[in-house]
Amino acid sequence: MDLDLVNMFLIAGGTLAIPILAFVASFLLWPAALIKVYYWYWRRTLGLQVKHAESDGYRFCYSYRGKPGTRPSILMLHGFSAHKDMWLTVVKYLPKHLHLVCVDMPGHEGTSRTCAEDYSIEGQVRRIHQFVECIRLNKKPFHLVGTSMGGNVAGVYAARYPSDLCSASLICPAGLQIPNESKFVKQLHELQATQNMSGIPLIPSTPEEMEDMLKLCSYVRFKVPQQILQGLVDVRIPHNDFYREVFLEIVGEKSRHSLQENMHLITVPLQVIWGKQDQVVDVSGATVLASGVRGCRVDLLENCGHSVVMERPRKTAKLILEFLIAEQDSSSKKIS
């Protein structure tokens, strides 16, 4: 009987050891694959489905949850070199009855990669409008959210297509003439002075550079294992030439101050969320929008850097939801 018991534990232990060993092997040998599985798992857990939409030969990839209801739909635009899954941390804290759409920006992840014209801010705005019309999201005014590069696009979209929107939230948006230079902008000036644009801090090619980028973007210091840093780099390296092309386009003369040049045209209710310790786009940009857009609501977050979505997801979701409800209630009172 004792022998049977030992055999049972050996069998049970062997059964458990297989998935454990598989996980360890994936972590050590294929961290990039593990990262993809991680995103798949969280999309599934949060009830998000991935779809593609085709329009005039152009393909958009997006994830969504829920259906249009009494509250406005929410469209979320990610930042430079990211993808739709960066919003998972915020989606976790948003009510499940809301209709949410997270799209891959032009050329990113599963959305068509074409030419530089599509990667300028104006080009991205046109493509996002094409996407909105393709899935008929603007049948009813929706709420638009964008962060960093996506915040720049969202702001210009609000200026160009006000009838599509009920309101907008910009999180640490680029595209402004900001009074105070950030650490990142100073680094760019140094690169420009040496005419060496191969070492852009937001385009890492080694685990060490990835760690430096995370420190630049986040006030909160995440302890990321070396294997995961390697996995993050492995996922990005095949796309680094594309990221460099996009970066040079959005910091070029046509796009550098797109939001600044269009903010006077924004008439929809606007919310600005910014981390006070942002080292990429300085928080003084919030005062530029507050003075340039009438009625602009500003929410500044203490102990938070540029990666607001990653550092303070619960707070971000709460602020967006509060703003959305307040604006909708205000509109209902005006109608009645």
C-alpha cells in the first residue's frame, strides 16, 4: 500500500512537472512567445475579441468588448511603437457593459504597413477616420482616448471630425510646443547635434536599452527579469526600421506641433490626464491645452511618469469614466 501511495505521488508529481517545466523552458528559451501568450490570456480573461476590418485594400486590426449601448462607445489609440494590448490594464477596470474598441495604429501590429504618408499625424488621423467609418462607430458620437502619439492623433481627430465625438481624453499627448524641455527632448537634441539618429531612446535593440527606455517612460520602477527584457526586445527588433521611419515622420516639421496647431479647433469636451513626473513629454504641456481649449479638464497624477496607462491603470479608468458620465449627464440636462 505504501508503494502504491509513492507511485501515486510520483505520477501526480510527473503530471504537474510537465506544465511547470514547459513554462520554465518558455520563460528561459522563448520569452517573446511567452509575452504573446500573456496578451492572449489577458484578452480572453477580460472578454476582448480580436477582429479585422478591410477598407479600400487597407486592413485594420482591433480588439473589442461589448456592444453600443446607452453610454458612448470608447475608442482607444495607443502610443508610438505600442499596440492595442497596451490598454488591457485600463480595460480591466472599466465596466463590462461599456462598448470598448482598441485599434492598432497605422503600420503597428496587425494594421496595414504602407508608406510614410500614413505615419504623419494627419495621415494617421485620416486612417483612424477610415477605420471609424468602416466599422460604423460614428453612427452615434463616441468618446475618443489617446496616449502620447495616440493622444496627438486623438486631439487632431477631435479638431477635424467633431461631429463623430461626444468627448475626448488625451493622456500625456505629444504634438505641443511645451514650455519646459523633458529629459527625452534633451536627449534628442544631443542626437541631432551629433547627427546620429540610430540611438533613439524609444527604439531599443538590447535588453539594456529596453531597461533604459522603461526607466525613461515610467516613474514607477518595475522589476523586469532579464529574460522578459530580452523577450520584449526580440518582439520589437524586426520592426525597429519601421519604428524609426514613423518616429522621424512624427517629429518632422509636418507633425511635430500638430496638436498645437489644431487645438483651437477642438470644440468637444476635453479631458487631459498627465503624469507629473513625465520625462518624455513634460507635464507643462497640460497648461498649454488648458489655456488653449475652452473648458478643458486637467487631471495631474502624482508619482507618475509618461506611461500613465501602465503605472496608474485603475486611476486612469476611474478618471475617464467620471469624465464620460459627467459630460453625458451635462448633455442630458441641456437637452431637457
